[in-house]
Amino acid sequence: MSKTFLYGRKALALGIGLAATVAFTPQTASALDMFFAGPKALGMAGSRTASVDDTTAMYYNPAALGFFGMRDEAGNRLDCDNNDCGRKDWGGDLDANGGSRLHGEFGSYLDTLVDIEIDKFDDGVANASELGELVTMVGSLAGLGEPGNAMTVDLNAGIGARYGHFAFGSRAYAQATGRVIAIDAKNFGFNGVDLDAQLSDISIDDDGSIRYFTSEEQDTLSNSGLSDENIQKIDFLIRENGFDRDKADIIVTLLENASINSDGTESDITISDSNTTTVALDGFGLLEVPISYGYAINKHWSVGATVKYMQGRVYGTQILVFDDDSEDVLKEMDEDYEESANFGVDLGIMGRYKYVQFGLLGRNLNAPKFDGFTQTTTLSNGQTVSREVDDVKIDPQLRAGVALIPFPTLVIEADLDLTKNETTFDGYETQFASLGVEWDAFRVLALRAGAYKNLAEDDIDLVYTAGLGLNMWAARLDLAGAFTPETEEFDGDDLPQEIRVAAALSVDF
């Protein structure tokens, strides 16, 4: 007997779940997203280009290093040293950050499929409730394969030290996306079940009309063996579940094959051995070893540069989720990559006057590139699948910020990406506008809050951030989180469409 849908469902969840697993090792992309480096930045929604004051200046704006340790001739704080950078001589930071995005309706579709009790279909469709679940399952399968539905996870961690106007360290980035790129609706159906006869025995409170299916689609379903009355029932339930017309082609094909696929064996919903429903797993991992230097032209303006060695890994694979060897493919994925090295150049400028500061950063201005590869997999059915994984080119990124600092303990900053940034989700870009605030109460407890919005896409609304820092004389502990109020239900829980966490331990002298 062919594999049941229950097995396929688990394989699908396993394949998509790899997006969360692979983010903890270097991975595949089409370029590099804008990351949140450190909890101080995340707590302020990423607004640090004009006010950064620690080793993450290597990422946010190396020009800040030029102001470190700068005092007047008598050793006093300058009137334009708004955030008291003149007191800084040396320090170090260790941080880790992670987050995820649920794109489109990915979470709700996958949750629907996971929650369906497939055993109840062992004898076909017996009542109105099971008919409703069948329609929901078919519509969710169709929706899961839509281009805008995916899950992306990312991780970055860094360690840095600074002395005077220099800073050095290392930072690792990883981002991965899992998405269904093809739904095989043909190799799906019931074994040994007369679906039309079973539906005829089911009564539902429908409105007696057909408004979802076109006349051509009604003819297709009629030719597959479904009566007009049963097509009407399905049409009503599809509308009740709110499925859009853009899913109609796949829904019709799934229903058509559920009606005509019968080989006289055990009665159940089946997925054929030759089903080619495909999940793509893409990610990109990058290790940077930077050295930064800042030079103050005068007490108001500073410039800075970061030169970094970059080692990247490009990963990419496709798996047939109903293939016997899908789990083996996942386990062996870390063997399918291309590793190459390059270097990057960042330049920054920072200006400061009493109460206000400005920052402009150009990151990866030399557009470093990393090699792709050809990935070939032999499946259990003997089929060979090849995929060209493209080179990864990191396009230059520009970001600007302005900060209001009325007191050394209060910072209000707004930042804007001047360029769009590609991600591992093919065709999905980010361009963040952010606003953040930090109040370092009595220099003991720092409270941070903010919000950011991706201007390049409209699938995720405002993301809110918050964080705190505890100063313990020689050391500081910082924590931060971010979430969007919009949620998707998965496994009984409401998960934010975007969620992030970060932590760091620092010394600051």
C-alpha cells in the first residue's frame, strides 16, 4: 500500500521544521539581510547608527570609535559629547541574537494540516464534519504552496573588544528559509472509496448555490464522478472556510484525483510513491572577522572604517516530502554546501552637536560574492534531482540615523535603511524604518523600547521591541525581545508573525 497522508504530513512538518534547525549552523541565501547585532540595538528597534557606544560600532557605525576617549584639554567632558563617549577607554562585549518570521499564512495552513486527525478518513468521508475537514485539508494544501508562504529564521552572535579608537572581534550570521515550492495534486486520492456515493449520504445546511467553482471547474469535477449536488456541498464549505480563488486550480485537481484514484485496496487517503510535493530549504552562513578604526576630524565629526575577512557557506537543497529518504536528506544537508572566502569594507560617518547626533553607514560597499554549487540527490525511487544553487552576492547596504540626546542617560533615535536588503526567502526584501528610546536610569538600570516596520513588504505590520540593561560596576547584562501583535496559530499556540530575542554580557571602561 502507498504511504498514507499521515506519514506525508509528518514529513512535510519535518521538512519545514528544518528551517528552524539549520539556523544554528552556517547556511543559504540570495543576499544578506539587515541583522540586529546585540540586545541594546534590538531593544531600540535597531536604531543605533547615530548613537552606538560599544563594540557593535564595528557593525552599526565605526565612526563612533573616533569619539571614544575624547576630552577637552582639562580632561572634562565636551559639551557635544552627548552620550559621554569621552569616558570610554576599553571594553568588550559578547552577544547572541535570534529570530523568526512567518510569511503569509504559512503557520495557519501548516497548523491546520498537523491538527487534522487523518485516521478518521480510513473509511472515507462518513459525515458532514469529516466532509468539512476534507475540504479544509484540500484548501490548506493548496494554500501552503502559494509563493508568499514560508518560514524564515536567523541567528547572529558576536564577540568584540575595543581599545581607544580601534575595535576587533568576530561575528557569525545565519539565515534560512523553508517553503513549499510545488504541490503535486495529481498523485493524491482515496483508495477503494466511492467518494461521490459517500458524499450523497451526507446532509449539510448549504445555501443551494455554486459560487466558487466556475462552469469549467464544475465540468472537471463532474467528469471525475462527482454529482452536481455534491459539488454544491463542497463549493459551500470552501466559501465557508474563506479560501481565495487563487487556490482554485489546485483545489480542483486535488478533489478530482480524490474522486478518481481508486485501486481497490484498503480504504484511506493516500499519497502516491511518485508524489513530487517539494520543499526548498535555503540558507546562508557568514563568519566575519573585522577590525575597525575611527578618526575624529574634530570634536563634531568623525569617520570610520571596518575591514573584515569573510568566510561564507552557501547551502541549498530540495526534498520530496513524501519520499522514503526525506529524513536522510535532511541529515546529510550539512554536507551539501560550497564554502568560499572574501573580504568586505564598511565606511561610516558620525556628526554630533549639543543634544543631537547624525550617522550614516555604508556596509559591504565592495559587494563581496560567495560561490554557489550544484546539488544532486538520488531518491529512494531511483529518481535523481539536481538543483543549481546560485552564487550569493552581498549587495551594499546604506543606513542613516538621527539621535536626540538631551541628557547622557536619555537617547531617542530614528533610523532608516536607504537600500532594500535581500533575504534567503527568494523575492522577499527588507527595508527597515525604526524608532527607539533608551533611558539609563541612574546608570544602574537601562530601559529600552521601540518599533520598526519593513517598508519593502506588507505581510508583517509594526514590530515592537523592549529591553533592559543591568549595570553591575565592571560588567553589564543586557536582554531584549521583539514581537508583532499579529499572530498565527500553530500547535495550539498563537505565535507572533515575527519574534526576536537577544542577550549580551559586557565590560565597559
